[in-house]
Amino acid sequence: IQNVGDNVSSVGDSLTKNVTAPLVAIGAASVAAYNEVDDAMDIIVKKTGATGDELKSMEDSAKSIAKTIPTSFEKSAKAVGEVNTRFGVTGDELQDLSQYFVEFADLNDTDVSNSVDKVQKTMKAFNVGTKDAKKILDVMNATGQRTGVSMDSLSTSMVKNAASLREMGLNVYQATEFLGDLEVSGANSETVMQGLKTALKNAADEGKTLPEALSDFESIMNSSASDTEKLNAAIELFGSKAGPTIYEACKDGGLSFAQLDADATKYFGNVKNTYEATLGPESSLTTTLNSLKATGAEVGE
């Protein structure tokens, strides 16, 4: 009896060590993974109200993003829910645009939901469609890199001044770069915008477009003309109130109108290229762990 008892005890110890403990550990990890992923997926429900196959498709998109780039399930779910609500896209288009917003938000240390909100309002203000969303993110990101302006400040300024800039014939890309320069120039933005409205009228009176008139002014500012001549040129184009302000900003090099004729296509793909350049070996570890979490969540469920 003692021999049998010892053998049974030995088998029991082996089961506890090699089977029971690992199963308990796997179960605990799976439940933890399930809770993390499930909490993230609940965000999509709250943002969209989706159910059934529509919800599953969006959840699959959020999980796919977290397994593709080093981000959290929570952030990818926020992006998917917000992009679907704001832009009305689904399927591959939803996943692609949501991932781009996650990358944009990571590069600029902004909240992804806030980024989607502000960029969508900017696009609406300039009357551009969803197909241009990634290009606008590219130009905004490049403008931030070039000027140091924050994306929150830039997008707020774009919405605020959209009507005036559109009236001047500027597209969303030209406006983005110009406002980036304006935000960091130190010049009073309201004064400059009022001066541009005056310049638009004066240019039309001379049979010129606004870009042509601004180009002529830039030529004078870059010439060997005296300071008085340059100041008079600013007053003549922008008016007596805004002219001196714009002259001082341009004189110091803080403000330039050259970007109004710049080719924005050179910036297309900027977010993707910049984001990929920031990835290191630890990025693969994050996406691998997210893949394990996604699988563990299914076990936990």
C-alpha cells in the first residue's frame, strides 16, 4: 500500500508541476488578454453603435492594425471607431485610413480621436473628400517638421481661416503650409489675414491673381531696394494697417509667401515614410505580443 501511495503521490506531483500549473498560467494570461482586447473593442461599439457583422468587421480591422504596427488595441480601436463615424468608410478603406491616423498621432504625440476630429473638420471647411485625407495628413506632418508648429494649433488655424483662404483661391495644401509659417512667425494672424484680403482686392484691380501679386512682393523684399521702398510696397499691397506688420514679419524671415506656389505632391507619403523610419527592433516585439494577445483573447473567451 505504501509503494502504491508513493507512486500515486509522485504522479500527482508531476501533474501539478507539468500540467496543472501551466494550464492555470495559460488561463490567467488568456483571461487578461481577453479583458484587454474586449475593453478595446467596446470602444468601437460606443463610438459607432455597430452590431453583428458590421461590428465584427471593424473589430477585425482594429486587431489587424495592432498586429501590423506597434500600437495598442485601445488606440487602434479609437481610430477605427472615430474614422468610421467621421468619414463613413468601411472595410479595407477604414483599416487603411485608421492606421494612417494612428501613425500620424504617434508621430505628433496627439490623441488619435482628437486628430481625426480636427482633420475631418479641416477637410469639411475646405470642401475636400475622404480620398484626400491621407495627403492632407502628409502635408500637415511635413509642415510640422519644417516649422515646428503643433498639429492642434495648425488644424485650429485652418478651420478658423478656411473661408478667407478659399476666397483667396488657396487650396488646402497651400493653406496648410502658409498657416504653418504664419503660426510660428510671431505675426498677428488676424492682421495678416486681413492684409491678405486687401491684397486680393488690390491684385484684382491690377488684373493679377493673388499668387502673382504676392510673388512680386516677395521679389521686392528679396531685392536691393531700401527698407523704405519695401515698407511702401507692403503698405501698397496689404493696406496701411496690415502692411507694416507683414513687412516686419517678412523682413525678419519669419513669414514667407513662397509656400503658396510650392508643390505639395513632394510631401505625399510623408507620414508613412517618417513612421517607418522611427521603427526599431522593439517594434516587431510589440506587434508579435499583440498577435499573441489576440490569440490569447480567443482562448480566454
